[in-house]
Amino acid sequence: MSTQTNPLVIFTPSGKRGNFPVGTPILTAARQLGVDLDSVCGGRGICSKCQITPSYGEFPKHGLTVKQGALSEWNSVEERYKTKRHLIDGRRLGCQAQVQGDVVIDVPPESQVHKQVVRKRAEARDIVMNPSVKLFYVEVAEPDMHEPSGDLERLLTALREQWELEGIHADLHILHTLQTSLRKGKWRVTCAVHLDDARIMHIWPSYYEDTIYGLAVDLGSTTIAAHLCDLQTGEVVASSGIMNPQIRFGEDLMSRVSYSMMNPGGDVEMTTAVRESMNALFVQITTDAEIDKALVMDAVFVCNPVMHHLFLGIDPYELGQAPFALATSDALSLRASDLDLTLHPTARVYILPCIAGHVGADAAAVALSESPNTSEDLVLVVDVGTNAEILLGNKEQVLACSSPTGPAFEGAQISSGQRAAPGAIEHVTIDPVTKEPRFQVIGSELWSDEEGFADAILSTGVTGICGSGIIELVAEMRMAGLVDGPGLIGSAAQTGTERCFVDGRTNSYLVWDGSAEGGPKITVTNTDIREIQMAKAALYSGARLLMDKFEVDNVDRIVLAGAFGAHISPKHAMVLGMIPDCEIDKVTSAGNAAGTGARIALLNTDARRDIERVVREIGKIETAIEPRFQEHFINASAIPNSAEPFPILGRIVTLPDVNFNSGGEGSGRRRKRRG
């Protein structure tokens, strides 16, 4: 809640918030909240490391309206920096901008000390090579006054006669270089031809010995990951990723839809943001690979429906209300320039088809990668993220749905949560007797109780808990008797450890106290437990709903996909009740299956036709109109789920029989008032 003298400041993507007196510098507010905002000069306006982006308009999720004037006016220090170093439009310096009213502040990746670790790596996969863009070397007949014809017509004749390429066309830019290339190459040239589009894309004199490239891009609501591929060998030359800048408009998809609804031009603002970041990512990945960006001639994109519409510049309004109608669900083949993407001048973009209103092209890519439609056994494929896409099926039938898990699995809306970055806790165990935790952080292979751990993390410290870390922490707390089935954390007396302490009306658990070294205290609160319960219940309910349609209580195997899914421990996921009971060795990780599907579609044009056919055959289930979804959700909120026996889980772990819902200080139960 804000006041006139103490406005509310919300930072994204961390989600941290607090009230600060009018006149407080944004850098000071960030430091007091533990927000990861860089500054080398100590706030003197010299280093420019503390760049931030204020967001204005209606933010229904936060219950906030940010008005112009929420920050102090642009000053001479910022003007001097912009004049000399070209400060990006819309950016401010955190040390100069002061709080004047309620405001939402985005900290861009380059202003963060601990850089984001984007874990959507390319998975090893054998792919049949048949790309849309191929190179063709041809010998062209020289001009003859007795048989007059244009150079282009004779080139097309050579492609037809020497390579059986019929109906090929050329754009105007080819004519600009055609005659020079033919004569320089002594009437021998190499053509890059886009076969799906039947169009010449580029011409080199003589024989071109180097390669051409394509991009497979997974445009997620939280991260954007790209794989640069050699279109002749299929090799992944480079992979890179960045945070999706739309996070500052809302961490979950419906918040972004709401932002578009509440703010005229909000959809255009989000489209511009994601396209600009996409181009920055392309510069980064081609620079890493040391290639000319103009050699990237083909690209395949996968994304969920809201990102699909915002990327294409389509207002997502209709996706915010039943019946959740897509502007189009078909696959799209476009020019990169139509999307303001700076690659080769005539580069093409292929976007996989969407399956349904909230089951998008990313789910189609997962289906292409994992092929549940060819499976002999019943397989459940779960792409875990801010919005989980779920597929269940075999060679007889495949069903799909999406489930609104929210950003908790990404470390957002968690008191000590953060994105995956160096210093974030990612693996945890808790001794069931002593209740003492030990953990690993990103950037170090040592455990916290091992010699040398403090030195190994000297540069980062322990900064927070990422998604996989909070999953393991909550599950370990349940197995150690620190949390009961309904999700309450016990008191120090009930659990036998001072690490459990009274925190308002409930209890919290202390994981790490870095205050002596100037770092944060890392805790798990009962509110954190509730956030995880809501997210995992939504995920499980979607899977359970599909199982109902198949009229089964068990599946043969489970595949966890997605950047986050690749780091989930199957045992801990089952303890939480995120996934149905299944033999532990039948729960596997597919890594970034959506990204793999995008690579398959990039490198094999036949796969594009296959997935377009498969998508039409997948049954679509809309969770929002299924009455049993709410029933499953309620039953799935306990740890593990109250309505499931979990016999296989019982063979793996023994869950203590504890119940902290017994009243008293810190118990979580409110006392009735007397009189």
C-alpha cells in the first residue's frame, strides 16, 4: 500500500517492493530491498551502470496506476550522459531519478550485477537435414546478341536445367547485384534459394565455400533463447539467451494481456520491446559466433499464444476472455523485415502453428520434439514454465492443455526468490534429524558445508533461491518434518530447531544468514509455501484433467521439458505432488524440448508439414471451462496431493506424520475474538 509521503516502488523482474519517502533515489531503494542493480561509482552519476526503465500506466496485477511524474525530472547529469554515450530512450539513471509517486521500475539485464543464466541450451539430437534454404552452384549461359534474353532469365534457366528447380523467383535486390556477380564469377555463381518460397535470396560470384545460417528461437514469457545453426551441417554454432523485456509489463501472461487492455497502445509498446530485444540477441549470438548477421537467412520461432500475438503485433485482447480466440492458429511464413528483425535483407521466418487458445506454437514444438503421437505407451509431457503446456497421449490419441502455474517456479513472488543467476541456491538437502540445510549455488559445484565454499562464492555470495531450489527446499522441508501436509511451517518447539522462527502470524525457516558479510538472509516463509502450492496444484490439475479424458489413473512415463523442467529433481517433484505418481526411472528430462522442436523445423522442412498435420489431430482441452479442473486444484493443494495415494512415492521416501495446524503463536491459525 502506498501513501502520499511514502510511495510504493516495485522492481521487476525480481518482484521486490517497498515504500520509500518522496525524494529517495531509485538506487537507494534498490539497495535497501536487495535488488540486483549495479553501481560502480557509488551513485555519483559517473559510471552509468545503474540504468533503469520506469513503466507507466495501469498495472492491475499490482493494483497500481503509475502516472507521469512518478520520478523526478530529467536532470543535467542524465542529459550529459545521454549526449556523450547515447542513453537509450526511456532509460533513467537510478542514482539520479528520485521517487515522486508509485512506480514500477525494470532493471534491464545489463544493469544487473549477477547476470541471468539462461538455461535453454541446445539438446543433442539427430536431425534429418533438409533445410528450406540451400546453396546451388550453376553455370549460366553468356549473353548472345542472336538470342537476346536477360541475365536473370538465363540464371533461372540454369537453375531449372541443372537442378530441376521450377518456378523460382527473385526480388528486386537480386537484380541490383546480379550482373556484377555473374561477370565477376565468369558466368559461374552460387545461389542461396529458399525452396519453400521458391525465391533466390542471395548470389555469390563463382563457388561459395562458406556456409549460411539459420536461427531457432524459443520466445518464452520469461526468457528468449536462440540457437544459431549451420544450415549445411545442422551444427549448433552458438546458443544464447536474454530475459524477455516484457516482464516489466507483467510477469505472467494474463498480466500482460491486462496491461494491453488497460493502457492504450500497450500492445504496441510490448511488441516493440520484444522485437528490439530480439535484434539485440541476434547481434550477441552472431558476434559470439564471429559471423556476419547478414548470413542468417532463415529462422523458426516457437512461442505461447500471447507471445505469438505480441511478437506479430496483434492485440492479445481476445486471448484475455472466453472463448480465447486466436487471430490465427495456422503456421506462418513471413519475411523477417515484416517483424522488424535485422537479419539477411530477405530472410524468412517460419512460426509453428498454435494448438489452441492457450496452447501455443511452443507446445507444437514440444510435440514435434518428443513425438507422443508415435509412442506405444501412454506418455505425459509437461513443459514447465510460467504457463505450463501439457501433452498426454500415445499413437492412438494425443490431448493437450495449458495450466496457469504463474511465475513462482521461476523464483518470482517468492520472498528470497530470484531468476537463475550466479549465487542463487539451486539444489538443497535438509538433515531430517538436525534440520540443518546444505545447498549448492549456481556458479559453484561445492556444497555449503564443504571446505572452500565461502571462497568459491566470494564474488557473488548467496543471493537468493531460484526455481529448482525452491522446489527442492519445500520438498526437503516436508520430508524433514518442517512442513506438514496442509503446508504449514512448524514452530521452533514443534520442529526442534531454532531455524524455524515466528514471522508475523506464521513461521518461517532460515536457510542462510549472510548478514554478517553484508549479504541477505535467505528464508522460506509460509507465503512462499502457499505460492508453490498454488503453482504445483495448477500443474498437477492440468495433467489430471487429461488423464480423466483418457479414463486412466496412471501414466507409463513422464517427460519434464523446458529450461526449468530440465533442472527439476523427479523425486522432489513427486514429493510436492507436482506430477502424478510414476516409477522414478520413468520420469525423464527432455531439456528445452520447445527449442529442440524449433531446430528440427529449421533444419528439416518436411518436419514443418508433419507438425502442421499433427497439430490438427491433437485434441484440445480448455482448463478454464472444465469443472473438474477446480476440483482437482483443491485436492492437489496439499503436500503431496490429499486425494492421491502415491504408492510409488511411498517406496521412495517416508513422509513424517506431522500437523502444525493446532493453534498457538506462529501456528497459522487465527484465534476467534471473544465477546
